[in-house]
Amino acid sequence: MNTSPSNSFLSGDVNIMLLANAGQYKLLDEGKSWYGFREEQELPGGTIRLSFTNNDLHGFARWLVAAGAEVDVVFPGELKEILVERVKKLSNYLR
């Protein structure tokens, strides 16, 4: 996987789906309009499903890191890979 800055912007919009617990929802709710928010749905148990359309997965990942492990990326897989790489780099930096 190449996560160089030159690949930061995709050629088109990408559909993104997240699952968030109620505790992290406030953080996402405050910034979601900046990241291509489309819709949300409350699921049984208090989980909230959020849908976005965005063409900058690296920028989206930077925002999402702040939510921590309380948010699950349903799709796309590429966003999950970018998040893993960002967290690895952060972990190495903090050692």
C-alpha cells in the first residue's frame, strides 16, 4: 500500500460508513459536516451508523484518529489501512 501524499486525493468521491458508540458520537457530530456527512441512523444498543462521501481518505483518517478505538470503519478497507498506518507511525513516534 502506498500512502504517500501524492495519493492523498482520490480521483472521485468514496463512500464511507462508520459505526460509533454514543460516547464518541458527540465528537463526530461536531465535525461531520466538514467531512462529507450524508446520513446517520441509530441502531439497537445505542450504536450510531454514519455515512459520508469524501475524496480525501488521508484527511478523513486524520480527523477519525481523534475518535480513537470507539469508532469502527465498516468500509472502505483502504480507510482502515490508512488508519492502521497512521496509528503505527504515531506509536513509533511516541516510543
